[in-house]
Amino acid sequence: MKYLLDIEKLITENPNVIFQVSGENLMAFAEQILLGAKSVAMIEAETAATSDQLLTIGEAAKLLHVSKMTLYRWDQSGVLKKVEIGGKRRYRKSDIDRLVGCKI
């Protein structure tokens, strides 16, 4: 990761600098960024999976006896927040249990 930090430092210290890079170097840089993002996503997914069960949209809607559109509206209004993992929408079982425990 030192390679990435040096580029960040260069950009920070010289905001108007113009870089000239080869296609090969640009591809290597992009691969490093993608690998880092994949690592972060995997760690987040593992943490979420071990800390709480995640339910699909259908599972959450069935448990709450509401439509998928209602879940979407609840997410927008903050009633029940979604968790996005790999571009997929999931809901924490503990959040649903809490919601079921109180009057909706």
C-alpha cells in the first residue's frame, strides 16, 4: 500500500500537478485499488454475517407482513435501514425483531 500512499501525498502536496503514466502502470494502480476495495467488502460482509443474521428483502417483508415497497419506504424514512453487501439489499434480523416488538 505504500505505492498508493505516495500518490496520495503527491496529489495532496501538489493539487495542480499533471501526471503522465503508462497504460501498464495505470492498470497496475487500478488493480491495487480494486483489490483493496474487495478486501474491505469481504471484511465488512464477514463482520456483518457474524454479528447479526442478514435477511433478504423477501424474508424481511414476510416477517413484517409488509410489501417490498414498504421496506423501501421505511429505509428512505429511517424506520428500518438496509444493509448493502455486494450491491444486494439486506436487513438485520435484530432490527426487524426490535421493530416487531414495538407497535408499527
